[in-house]
Amino acid sequence: MSEKSIVNSILKYLNSLPQCRAEKTWGGGYGNAGKPDITGCLSGRRFELEVKVPGGKATPLQKVTLEQWKEAGAIVAVVHSVEEAKEILKEAEAKCEK
């Protein structure tokens, strides 16, 4: 499965959720290098997801960018599938409900 197809699957899932809006971001070319692949908001919480094929890892610049978003209060993660994205956001929502 390609990174593009994983991104599209995650976006389809996220945008089907109530109180969720997500979009693909562009990190190269005219965008900012290191920017996560998906940005969005779920029930008032911002999230930034870096998508990789299974076994893929974030670059050092991507890690720094994710850490900056985390320090600002966003939910951040490197994900390899829709299932991982679901789990990350489910865990974050559970923490917010406490």
C-alpha cells in the first residue's frame, strides 16, 4: 500500500466522523518542509499526523515539527494505517474525558 493511499484512507475515515475536519497538507515545494501529512481538528482538539508506509519512520525534521505541535497542545503521531490513526485519536479523546 502506498503512502498516498494510506493518507486517503485516513482522510476518508476522519472526515466521516462527527465534529471532525481533516485535510492533507503539503510539506515540499511551496509548503513548509517537515510539515505533517494530515492536519485537523476533532471535537475541538487539533491533531497532526505524519503518515508512513509500514516500517517507515519520520525524518528528523518531521520529528522536530511534531514535537513543536505537541508542545503547543496538539495530538501528534506517526501512523502507518487507518487503524493506528483511530487508536491514537481514541486514546486522546479518552484522556480529554477524564
